[in-house]
Amino acid sequence: MRRIWPLLVVGVLLSCIGLVWTLQGFDVLRGSVMSGSSVWATIGPIVLVVGVVLVIVAIVRRRRRPE
């Protein structure tokens, strides 16, 4: 039996972090050194996509698990 929880937890955390970094990079969330920085506007979506991919992989593995 494959463990999906680690993938799911890491995927959700990365998605949340990536979303915050993206919003800060695009200066939607202000009040940080990262606000308005093109570096975080680039890194954020990459981390967000990696997180979403991990969540999808975890869901697919759960559905394919033999009963």
C-alpha cells in the first residue's frame, strides 16, 4: 500500500506557499520585502504548480490503490 499523505501534505503546503509568493510578487499582498519583486512573481507560480502536481499525483495514487 502506498502512502499518499506525505505527498498530499507537501503538495498543499507548497501550493499555499506558492500562492502567497505569487501574490506578493505581483504586489497584491503588500507589506513585505518580497512585495512587487519580479523574482517572487516568477518563483511563486513555479512552486504553486509543483504543489498542485503533487496533490494530483496523490489523488491519482489513491484512486488506483487496489482494494
